[in-house]
Amino acid sequence: MPLDVWVERQKIVGRLRLLARPGGDPKLQAYLGSPVPSLGLSIPQMRTVYREVDESHPDLRAQEAHLLAAALWSGETFEEKLFAIHLLSRHAEALDDRAWSLADSWVDEATGWALSDGLASGPISTMVRAEPKRFAEILRWTRAEHFWRRRASTYALNELVRAGELDKPFRLLERLLYDEEFWVQRAVGTWLRECWKKDPKRTEAFLRKHVKGLPPVTITVATERASKALREELRRKRKVAGKKRS
């Protein structure tokens, strides 16, 4: 029997609201860094609802997953949008061209690190690794006006980096090394750190090559697993480069 998307959406929203903290959670709201209002659910609570829905619909078809995800994303709360991301991530067989268009349409609306990073490192990164043409699209995101889209381009490298396929990640990260937005600078550092875990020598060479003008936060995060001597050397070289330019 076909899924009644709007009835199912109401069931999920009702379950989420039943678990909500009265008045939400101001500390969690501030931590998430998003203007999207949060119901204050914990991660274990969200996982419980995920499991309940997944178990009640073991044969959910791709089109139904897309429609339900879109319906949930249109909701007004953080938890509804997070559930939409989960649906795309959960149903890998549904990650086709339509899923890409759907996820892409959410990127600029995914404000705050939790939504942006979850969307990009989840279903989007899966599609980027599975379909080579998607990499060209996230390369274009590095020049987007919206800084959350630029940040999303780095988290979309997740599956490639985890697999140790670093050529494309280094190519993309190089385009964002001198971005002026803090949230992008930090993300670049994060993914250089993850590249370091896979290939320390290559990542060190990359940092040495581009150290001039690198934002301090990028160096700090990227070298979390490096030796203290290397961290200090890179910071020194960055400062010297800065003085020469001034």
C-alpha cells in the first residue's frame, strides 16, 4: 500500500513534539548555531524515533523517501529537518538525480553547522563519491556567495577522505584556503586534519606549500595531530609572510 506522506509526516512530527522539552533548550539552540528553532531533543531520543520509523517502513521506496524527506524539511523545527537528512542517508538506494536536486535545494537553507555539516557529510558526500560528476558541482560551490554552501563543499568530501581518495579533496580545499569566513576556514582545517590521518606526509607538504596567508584557525585545526615543532614552524612562517605583505 502506497505511503500517505502527509499522514506519516504528521505522525513523525507528533512523536518529536511529544519528546520535546517545554520551551525547548536555549543552551542547545545556542550550541547548534542555527536560527531554526529546536525542540530540544537529545541525540539518543532522535535515534529512537529514527529506529521506530525505519522499522515500521522497511520497504519504503525511493520516491516515497524523497517525498517524506521533502515534507519533513519544509517543517519549522531543527528536528524535522534533521529527520529529512536521516531519510536520505538511510535509503542509499534512493540517492539518484532527484535526491541530488532535493539535497542541493536544501544547502542554502541548512544554516548552522549542525544542519549544514549533517547534510553535506551524509547523503551529499555519499552521492559525490558514488557519482564522479557531482564533484564538479561541489567545486562550483567553493565560489558560492552563501558561506554555508562553501562550507558544505568541504563536508561533502567526507566519503572520499574516509576512503583515502585524497586527490579530489586536496584540489577542492586548495580553492578555499584563503576564504575570509571563519566557518569556512575552520572547516578547511577540519578536513585537512582528516586528510592528515590518511596521509600525513602529503598533508604536511600541502600545508608547507600554502602556508603563506593561511588563516590561523586553519593551521591550528589542520595540525592537531602534527608535532608541536611543525605547528610552531607553520605559525612562524605564516606570520613572516604576513609581515612581508604589510
